[in-house]
Amino acid sequence: MTDTVPAPGRSRSGPSIADVAQLAGVSSQTVSRVSTGADNVRPATRERVLAAMEQLGYSPNHAARALRYGSFGTIGVIAHRLARTGESRTVEAVVEAARAEGYTVSLVDVQSPSSDDVTAAAARLSHQSIDGLVIIRAETATPASLAVPPRMPVVVSDSRFVGHHPAVAADQVTGTHLAVQHLLDLGHRTVHHLAGPADSAPAEIRVDTWREHLVGSARVVPAVVRGDWSARSGYEQGRLLAADPDVTAVFCANDEMAAGLVRALYEQGRRVPDDISVVGFDDIPLTEFLWPPLTTVQQDFHLIGSRLVDLLLRQIRDRETLTDSRIVVPTRLVVRASTAAPRA
Amino acid sequence: MTDTVPAPGRSRSGPSIADVAQLAGVSSQTVSRVSTGADNVRPATRERVLAAMEQLGYSPNHAARALRYGSFGTIGVIAHRLARTGESRTVEAVVEAARAEGYTVSLVDVQSPSSDDVTAAAARLSHQSIDGLVIIRAETATPASLAVPPRMPVVVSDSRFVGHHPAVAADQVTGTHLAVQHLLDLGHRTVHHLAGPADSAPAEIRVDTWREHLVGSARVVPAVVRGDWSARSGYEQGRLLAADPDVTAVFCANDEMAAGLVRALYEQGRRVPDDISVVGFDDIPLTEFLWPPLTTVQQDFHLIGSRLVDLLLRQIRDRETLTDSRIVVPTRLVVRASTAAPRA
DNA sequence: CCGCCGGATGTTGACGTCAACATCGACCGG
DNA sequence: CCGGTCGATGTTGACGTCAACATCCGGCGG
């Protein structure tokens, strides 16, 4: 519970309400009334106060207001690797939606997705400096182990937290089914899978759904190939997959890895989609301009972000308790040129 | 100066220091001592207080501390289009560096890069809820017009603010010279430029430097072609450029546009680099895995982010006044396979 | 002409924390 | 055995704001 505080920033705080009051020749309460927009102030007085504010460059002290109101007008966001496509787009949407509702966003980027790190980040953020918490993709954290302060509204973008915290998640299951079925429909006997890291929940959902779909369709289930979301890892695994003549279709857990994979396949003389079909996941903006344009599963990160804020604000403002609510954001398959019927 | 505050979040604030004090049978000051890590508390007492904290789930009220200390331990970040590569990586680095120094980050994403929007965002953030402000790429904002509260430490990632605010910027000038010279060295008679939007300062710097370099080398200066940073715009402009037989080398203001451009060139039957050489800017992670791997100018966004925090904290902590300080972060040319000598 | 009423403005206290100062008690040296 | 001293703990007030209540004033009805 001990805690350090940055160097006491003494005295950089600007003029206070009292300074304005003195200059305007009114009481501080009148200044307060003007600054909160109360209507029972005589126009002439209001003018005088506004002029004084202007002259002094006054702006209300947020800390004092927060103390008084018990609310910061701020929501905390915990993300893992912020610069990654899905994360940054989700965060962008959260920031936008939050602003539209009059809230600012405090951001923490945890180094590792472990429960401990997330919990520590939550604690750091929480000390009442935020009104609620958005946790974006709490990878390995298992539902029970995620400790957030009591009474802190939380929303998680991870469907596994259903029953523990309200959640918003893309419909990865349907997206994966669509991708695999698309490849089977084209005539491929089975589909290989280039997965994300095993400590990622979305990666695991995609693996499980892919396997399930193949089993349900009575197809051979090839060994899972693992990448780490990066294009480089896709490239490396692609070099290996290229050597396997049985591979005719690969479903990749994200577009970056798919791009690396495609590149490796070409270098090994395997054409896409002539020799091997490739499907990605996410539909990042570049996907359409890769060669060949990538067939992929589109996720609406923007919608996820705004739904997260919706759900969080319902808890914050309306005191709703939503532990088991869950919003699923649809995904869809975007067919481009990286998939085709197998050769023979 | 009037201002609204989100619904008075009454009573969600947890137990206070007084509750802990009562439970532990000590005064609130002793609790305060324990929570700030003062050493003059008897171990047995400390234990009792910690136990009470644990039992009540106490955590210090950040608003009260902020009020007391006059500091929030928070820095504000204003970014324009957060999901864009450079922005998200810079923000990630800022968040990371800030955390290492014990600060959290409050994020605002402005819709338009206009001065007004940035100024409004600064005002929103500033109400003393932050100790300093990082403005990432204040596109059209001209130096004089950027109004931030008096005494608010500010740092800008835009070299044009030198003399107004401390700035950290990538060395775009050198990067551009390197790119253009590389193409000239390969034997191209001149270099076309696919620029970013005219309201972007970095885009304009690249345009100016490109033009200057061509003039200095006594080359023909082709008309500038404009995109909007997106791959799609690169694709669209690429279709036009492909029709011009004089085009043998294109310097693109970012990698996304370069990717779209390359795709369009291929579709029109122009090979890269055989028929046309292409250079990008940024070195985003996918660049290396495009086909062909893109020659590009690398910017170290991570370094920019941490330098921004350095510079800001020097102002916040040490009360330094740094209006005219400027840090230039080097860029370098990464030569891959998208550039070659012209055909004839 | 007096008292009442309502709108404008002022005064007080509380939000939670912590620094400064006050107090209390035990132990030590003379 | 007593005064002194120092470490542990308690008390007070202030940070800036705003709600609740108090006050003051002019105008209007009786």
C-alpha cells in the first residue's frame, strides 16, 4: 500500500478562485457560480468575473474539483502492446467515445500481459484517480486472478471474463469459422493454421475454433504452427510451411503474419493463391494493398472501443451492476485475391 | 471559462484514511505516514495499519493528494490520428518513458489538427489535471497560434516550434536528402515525390527538402503528387504515375502510400524496381515483408517518445525553462529491394 | 409606510491528505 | 531518583472548490 509521489510540484498551480474573486471584487462563491455556469448571477457581475478570469488566466483546479465531486471525469485504459494495430485502433476509439461523453483517458501500457502486471497497472491507475477501467485484451490473465479495486467499474475486451466483468469482444469464433469454411468450400482438403502466441486469449480461441471446425468437417487436423503476431514470425514459419507439399491453405491469426508468410512462400517458389491460399485476420488498412490483396476476417475495432465505453459509463453513471453482460461485435470475411481453389 | 463536470460520482469513493485510522486504533496521521512510507512508525503499529488497509481495501485518494501536492503525476498527450503508425509508436514510447519516471499519461486524440482543436484539447487537459503537455505533430498549427496555459510545461514533436516550445523531431531533412540522393546515385535523372497532405508539417518538410535537393543537383523538378498518408491514396496516385513514362523513381512520404503505389504500378504493368524505383518513409514493421521489400527512411519513433518525456520532465521537475531547446533524432536510409538503376 | 418576498451575493464547512508543530512516554545519564 | 532527550504518535490547518445555508437589498402589496 505504500506509494511514492513525484516531486512535490509546488507552486506551479496557477491563480485560484480566490485571486479571481479579489480582482473582481466579489466573493469566491460568485466566481464558482460563474465557472460552473449557475444562472443566478447578475450579468454585470458575471462580466466582471469573466474579465478577471481572463486577465489572470484562471482555470479551475481539477484536483480540487475531483476531490469535491469524488469523480475525476477520467477513465483508465490498460493495453498491452499499444502500437499493435488492433490495440491502437481500439484505444483510439475508446479515447474518442470517452471524449464525446466528457471523459478523458488515462493510459497505461503494460510490458507483459501477465495477471500480475495488469493487476499492478490497475492498482497504479486506480488510487481513485479514475472513475472506471477499460482493460484491453488481458492476454494470459485468467478471470479469477485479475484483482481490481472493489467498487471500481471495469470492462474488459476479452470474452473469457464473462461472469467476472462485463466484456466486449469481436466474434472471433464466427470469423474463424467463416475463414476455414471459405477455404474448405474452395476445395482444400484441410487448412493449416499459423497461430498467435499461446499466451494470447484471442489466439487460442482462433486455434480452438479452427480445430473444432476441421474436426466437425471430418478433416485432417495439421499441427498448429506458432508465430508471435509479427510479420517476421510469419515469414519464418512460412519458410517451413513452404517446404511441406501438403500445405495448400493457411489460415493466419493476423494480417501481419499472413504478409510475412506470403513473402516467404513466394521466395520458396510457391505462388499465392495458385499453389497455396492464405487468409488473414483483422483487415488492417494495408491488407488490401498487399500482393496479392489478402482475403481476411475483418474486425471492427472502432465499434469495440465505443461499446467498451458505453458499457463502462453505464456502470459509472447509472450505478448499474453488469457483471455478466457481454457484447459481441460481429466479424466478417472479406474475400480478396489470396484464396483460390487448390491446383489439382 | 465555464465548464461542465461529469455526473457527481458521489460516494463511490472507497474508505478514507480516517476509516483505516479508526479500525487500526491510531490517528489518521499515522496512517498517512504508513502510506507515504515514512520510517518513524513502530513496526507493530505499521503492521496494524497495513492490516486495516488490507481489510478495508483502502487506497489513497489521488485527488486529495494531487490537491495537497499541487501535482498529478500525470502528463497530457495530444495526438492527431492515434492509430497511425508513427503516432501510436510515439505514444507507446511516451507512455513507457512516463511510467518509468512515475508518471501516468492522459491522452486526447484531436479530430482535426487545426490550432483551434489543439488549443481546445490543451485547455481541456490542462485545468491543472496534468503537470505537463506533450503535443505530437501539431500539423497545421502555426507556432504563434498554439495557446497553452501559462506556466504549463510543454514539449512538441515538431521542429517548427523552435523558439516557442521545446521540440523533439526526427531529422526529416537528412532522411529526405538520403532518399533522394540514393535514387540519383542509382542513375535516375530525377525523382518524383508522392507527398503527404499539405496541412502536415512533416509532409511539407519532405516536399521542400526533396525540391531543394533536386534543384541543388540541377535536376528537373516534377510536379508534386499528393496523397493523404493512406495506402489507398498511394494506390490512386500510383495509377496516374504509372501512365507517365518519364517516371523512373518515386520518393514516397510514408510507407503505406508506397505500398499502395507499388501495387498500382504492378497492376499497370510497371515493375518495381525494374521499371520504377520506390522509396518509402518510416520503416513500419511490414515494410520489410512487402514485395519487393521496400527501401525506406527509418525513423526512431521510440527514441522520439522518450526524448519528449525527458525534455518535459526537465521542465516539470527542475523548473528549467527550455523554450528554444530542440532535439533532433537521426533518421537513416534502409536499402532493400525496391530501388535499382533505371533500365535504359 | 411597513413588512414580506425573492433574487443576488456572502459565509461556513467539508471533501482526503499530509506537513508542521505539539504532546506523550520511556529510557538514559548524572 | 529526577530532568532531559528522542522517538513515536496525535492535533491542527491548509490545499481549491462548491453546496448549503445565511444575509442583504430592492420592490411590491397591504
